[in-house]
Amino acid sequence: MENINFRIGTTSYIIPDDIIPNVRYLGGKTDDIELVLFEVDDGPSNLLTPAQQAALASLAQQNGMTYTVHLPLDLNLAEDAGLRDVSFIKAKKAIDCTLGLEPWAYVLHLEGRERLAGKQSKADWLKKAELSLNQLSEWVGEPHLLAIENLDNYPVDFIDDVFEGNTFSRCIDIGHLWLEGHDAVAYLEKHIHRARVLHIHGVAERDHKSLRHVPLEELKRVLTVIHQSGFDGVMTIEVFNEEDFSGSLTQLNLALAQLGLSWQAQSGESAKPAKYHRDLYESRG
């Protein structure tokens, strides 16, 4: 059996609890955890405190894990100045409370409802999007750490021009491609060279369901192109409960085995935990 080059992750909402209990539960079961952050206006927030950040650093060291961060879903980075200013504040808070974990990537949605409705030109949308992304890249440290996700309910090439003349990364959401009826293999072959993160999930009555809902042959087609491309980033199983996570792992491992490939979550210090996890934990006591 040949080991895969990429790491397998999932979300920070698999058991019905907060982020840290989820990370404890997932230790040894996955290589990376996507921290799904939100801050509702005049409502709840799960942005990390310094103590929570230190606890996550310790858990990452113990389990040989990395983190990706999904920035809040309601960011409007290519709209008018007022909406963008509010989005900048939200994004900056999410980045600041996770920056010490040195995440593998910051995943973000680049919405364009006004453009889609014909109320904003493509050129204006692109100009504002690039200005916003340049600002975010300064905050996260490097442009390639920003992973821009392809969204459902948008044309499949909607964000393509954003990647010209820069080093921003893609987050290729394979589940969104399946949901919209696109050929995931063709999309991956075209764009995986710019991907830092992949999202994968099945589609049943909606998306973000178990990979058991994906025909085994289709899953094998996708895994083959990912492996053969040399992709060495994170593939996040983007589901949100234990049943879907467990079923996804079973289906994933079956598909890999039939391809002569194998994966096992790294665990413990033998997994070469990143030095930054140890330094952050020790600095905070």
C-alpha cells in the first residue's frame, strides 16, 4: 500500500459541543481540524480567547495536528465600502485570535451577489475583491495562506480571475461541484495546482453529508487525480456530526484501499508537531 501525500481533516463541529471538546475528541482521528469561526452581530461568537488558543496549541502538539481556519461566512469583501469595513473588522478579529496557531490556511468565501444580479460590473467586483484580499494577506502574513473557496449557486468560473498575477490559493470544494452537477475531476485537473485546501462531502437531501452518498467509483476518480497531482495540502471532510464523519472515513478508506493507497491519522510527538505549537504553549504557561 502506498501512503497518500495529503492530510485528512474535518471540522471543529463533529460532536455537539464547543471547539475545544471537539478537538480533544478528534485527536488521533484526523490530521487537521478546520476551526469554523463566527461572530453574529449583537449575538453569539466563538472567537478564541488567549487561553483557548493556548489549549488548542497544546492539543495540536499532543496529536500532531494542524489547523485551518474558516473565516466567518458573512463577509462581504467585494461590496461597497461600508459593508467591506464591517467585514474587515470581523475578519481581523478571527485572524488575530488564531494567528498564533499558524494555521495551514485561512479559508474564505468571496461573495458577489450584486455582480451576479447585474448590479455591479465584473471589473468593479474584481478591483474591490483584490483590494480586500491584499489587506487580508497582510494580516495573515502571506498571500498563499488565503484559500478562496468555490461556492455553490455561482458560475463555476466565477472566481477564476481573482487568481491572476498573485499567489492566493484555492480551496476547492468538491462537494459544491457535485451539488451543482459539475465534473469534479475536470475541475481538479485544471485548478489543483493552486489549491492549498480541498473540501469534500457527500450530497443527499443537501450537501455536507456523509461520503457514503458518493458513488464509490466517483470517489475513486477524484482521489486518483488528487493523489497523482502530488497535492500535499489538507483535504477536509466538511461534515458536522459523528455519523457523517464516521461514515465518510469508512467510505474514504474503502476507496483508498481499492486504489492501493492508505492513510492513517498522525498522532503524538512522533508525528513531527510544528515547533510553533510547542513555543506558543510554553510561552503561555
